[in-house]
Amino acid sequence: MAYNITPWQPGTLAENLARAGVSRRDFLKFCGGLAAIFAVGTPSTARAAELTPQAAKIAKDLGAVTKPNVVWLQLQECTGCMESTLRSGGTTVEDVVLNLMSVNYNELVMAAAGEAAEKALAETNKMPHILVVNGSVPTKDGGVYCTIGGKSAEQVLREAAENATAILAVGACAVFGSVQAAKPNPTGAKGVDEIIKNKPVINVSGCPPIGEVITATLSYILSHKGKAPEVDAEGRPLFAYSQRIHDSCPRRPHFDAGQYVRSFDDAGAREGWCLYDVGCKGPSTFSPCPIVQWNMKSGWPIGAGHPCIGCTERDFFDRFSPFYTRLPNVPGFGVEGTAEKVGWGLTGVVAAGVAVHAGVTALRSAADKKAAYNSPMAVFGENTGSTNTAAAAEPFGAKTSEAAAAEATPASHETATTDESTRTTAPEKEA
């Protein structure tokens, strides 16, 4: 569908969408997807009937919004986050909404340049506005590594944040500095929440984040009268970051079965087996990638045969590299590769296949219970406690703690040993 996207005209968002050619049906479908993301973390319309009332409410509240003032900064970054948002495979309602909302100032897509662009930024900064930030903030050597209009990125950020009613750090660079902040961090790159400490910052993490998650976060703020979505301990919206990639990965059955890719050209790779052995960080990465995906749900890294590198997690470049090295042992174990060893070697009472499976079930249950009490980052030797997460009481409340993330962390299943003989490979299985 081709829409006629023009700058914001007088009236409400619904009226501007109508001018752009967006039908009421298309807008309701868009709001239905938002309702599904807010409720269960997926834009699927499989539960359309029960989500219809919520979708109608979102459509009413979002459609009634008058022109929102938005400052969209791009600091030390690659423009990948904005590309993820606007180059989703076709012109969608999301594109129209974001183009309309970012009309005040957005370096990448605005027509104005030079003094005209600086004037638009200065005028918007004086008014209450939503601040969206892509890119890290260099702090070494007076911030000379990224300047805009003769000002350092830090100065530009502080001025834009002064009257901001909501602040979104979008992308790994804005959240914690990303690759630029990797050791030895030559530019002194920092995330937005390390600079702006007097206001809460919503972290939409990823390198880049999924465009629909960016849109959903902005739409949540607009449709909830400035109220921030509930967030985890890292400041990420729980509706998008409450589950690990591992929990919803379509290759998870192969993980549970002990079927692993050992090299990118082996039989297991051709069969779509689990990428854990070639470095997949899905068991310790919170993101809706397998559910929402990119480019109109046409693909995502693991779907293309590449392991997750954990880009939604803080300091992933230092903590997860080398990327093709296997994670430390994840609690649990695969069924096919370990049933015999677990049944005969650990239970001591197995005499037949039925008893083997009974022993496996009992041990997996015990492992799951133990894993449920561990932090999802325990595989890295970290021990972060969990507390209860509550929605912010104020229109733009403070960050909540990580309990919801802990509650949404089902135990994973992987061998408790690194003994390669306990795993089933493609050649072994075929033999």
C-alpha cells in the first residue's frame, strides 16, 4: 500500500493518517498489533477477538493525539536504528506514524539542513517534547569525536533533555555505548542514562532494535498520556524484553534434543539444528527477535543460520566475544544426547527405556527448578538478585526492578557437562 506522507497538518493523528491515505481498517489493524505486543510480546493477530477492545482503546487514544513534538537525535552511531525503523520492507502504517511524529527534528530524514535544522532543534527544545536518541555520547577530549553545529554530542543531548517529557535511548549505542564503548573505549563512549541522570530513560536495546518495538514504545507513551511502559532492571520495556530468545526460538526443540550445529557447513546446519555450539547467545539474551523479526516478519539472524550475538544485552561486545565461542554451560541437558548417560550413570535404577525416560524427566525437573532461582546471567558468573516489578505510578515513572524478567525466565535445557560424547551430531545420528 502506498501512502502520501506529508508533514503534520492541523488536527489529530487520526486526521493526518486519513490525509495520508491510511484507512480506518488499516489503523485498527495497526493498533491491534500494538495491543498484541503490549499484551503478549507479539504482533500476531491470532488472539484478535479478545484483543479487539484493547485495540479499539489504543486507536481512540492514539488517534486523538495532537501534534507531538519530537526531537530525534543521532549522535555517535551508524544510522542503523533509523534504517531498521523506516526500511521495514514496505511503506506501513508504522512508517506514516513515525514520519509524522519526527517532523520537528530528525537529521536523517528531515528536509532542512544547516541553520534551518539548528533553528528547528532549538525551537523544539524550548517546548515539552519526546526525546529519542540514537548513538553513544563520546566524553573524552571534550567530546570532539562527535560534534553537531559546533556543539559536542553531550551538550546537544543535555539541551534536548532539559524539557523532554519522555526520553528513549534507541539502539545499543544509545543504551550503553555498544561497539564504541568496547575496551579500550578510545572515545569515552557512554549511554544516554550515564549522562542524563535526573530523568528516567527507556532503553530500547538492540543493534539495531526491531522497528516495530521502537514504534510500539513511542505509541505506548502517546496512547497512555505520557506514561512510560513497565520496564526491567535494564530500563527495557517488558512487553518486548521479558523473554529470552532461547524461550521462543524455533530451533529450541533441537537444543532440547541435543542436536547441535558443530560448524556452519555441516549436516546439522543444513537441517536447521541448534546453533548453541557455534556461539549462539540466545540462552542469555532478552529480545523478541524470534517473534517479531525484521522486514515485515521475513527474517532474523538465527533464521538465516547465524547465531545470536546478544546485542540487546549491556556490554555485549566485551562480554560475549569471541562471538563464535560457546557460552559456559547452561543449566539442563538435551534429551537425545544424554538420556542414556543420565539414566544409567546418575539414577542407578534404570533397567529399561521407560525407566530411562522417567529418570530424565525427574532430573530435568530438578534442573529446571534450580535454574529458575538463578539470574539469567548466572552463566557468566554474575549473581543479580530479583525483586518485584511494579508499573510506574507517575506519568513518567522511575525504572522498575528485574523481577518480571526473572519470572519470565523459564529454565533452559543444556548438558551439564562439556563431554562431546553426550551430544548427538548429524553424522552420529545418521549412523
